[in-house]
Amino acid sequence: MVPALYRVRRTRRETYDTFTFELDPPDGSRGFAFAPGQFNMLYAFGVGEVPISISGSPERPKSLIHTVRNVGAVSRALSQAKPGEVVGVRGPFGAGWPVAEAVGGDVVIVAGGLGLSLAWNLPAGPAVVVAAAVLFALAAGLSAVRASA
Ligand SMILES: Cc1cc2nc3c(=O)[nH]c(=O)nc-3n(C[C@H](O)[C@H](O)[C@H](O)COP(=O)(O)OP(=O)(O)OC[C@H]3O[C@@H](n4cnc5c(N)ncnc54)[C@H](O)[C@@H]3O)c2cc1C
């Protein structure tokens, strides 16, 4: 599978080492369908390619969202990509979560660190959103403490 050329629409810093960026599909393309829990291979040209989970909504495939922690060469290059720049995308890969089976049932999602960003793309009720927000605040706080230590 050849990488499709996606353009960075916007980026947002989440913590000192973690950022979220939104990608637009190539001109005229509708993007591709994906399920919660799947990941893409993101390619920073001239540097390399890494697996990154999709944290956007499957209901909005034209807007591909990824949250990345800057830990090495490729994630650093991705973190420096500016709006308008192009990154390669291959995907989606991996088995999606069986969301349809959970419809009508009680759902508890336990996630930590970057895994939390995936919880946002589930069709969630208020209780799930509150739990996720608390966990996110904890994760961000811990990162800040680590950075200042
Ligand atoms: C299915 C899947 C989904 C993922 N989803 C996400 C996601 O949503 N967001 C996200 O941020 N990450 C995600 N990851 C993890 C991400 O792919 C890795 O962090 C990736 O390796 C980053 O590549 P890099 O080139 O930036 O860092 P790398 O250079 O690969 O470094 C990765 C780690 O290895 C260490 N390292 C590198 N070289 C050395 C060395 N010579 N000696 C000792 N240690 C070294 C680095 O310090 C760092 O901790 C996912 C991984 C998988 C498998």
C-alpha cells in the first residue's frame, strides 16, 4: 500500500511532549472508512514511518485526527509539521473495537496516557466523557510534574 498524501490542517499541543494534529485527505478524496481502535502508518518524509492510532471520529473520515507523543525521530518530525505540510498515510490497520456489540449495554472504558485519546472517538454517553476528562487531566498533570522534575 502506497502512502496517500495528506495535508496538515491544524495542530494542537496537549502537553509538553504530546500534540494532536488533524489531516485533510488528498484533493478530491473522501478519505477512508475506519473503526475505533484502528491505527494508521504515518510517514514523515525523509525520516520514517510509525504506527499511530486514529483518535478522530469514524463518522468524520474526511478529518483524520492523531495524537502523538514526541519520543524519537519520526514523532519529532511529525510534531514539527506545520499546517499545509504533507505527511504520508497508509491505513487503516488493526482490528477495530466491537462497538456495535456494546450498543444498548453498560460500557466502562479504562484508558491511560495516550490510549485515552482513542476513547474520544467512541459514541459515548456523559458518564464516559466525564471519566475520560478526569483521566486526561491526571495524565496531563503527571506529564507536567515529570517535565519540571
Ligand atoms: C498499534 C500502535 C499504535 C500506536 N499508537 C500511537 C499513538 O496513537 N500515539 C503515539 O504517540 N504513539 C503510538 N504508538 C507508538 C509509536 O508508534 C512509537 O512511539 C514509535 O516508535 C515512535 O517512533 P519514533 O521514531 O518517534 O521513536 P523511536 O526512535 O522509534 O523511539 C521509540 C522509543 O525508543 C527509544 N529509543 C530509540 N532509539 C533508542 C536507542 N538507540 N537506545 C535506547 N532507546 C532508544 C526512544 O527513546 C523512545 O522511547 C503506537 C504503536 C503501535 C504499535
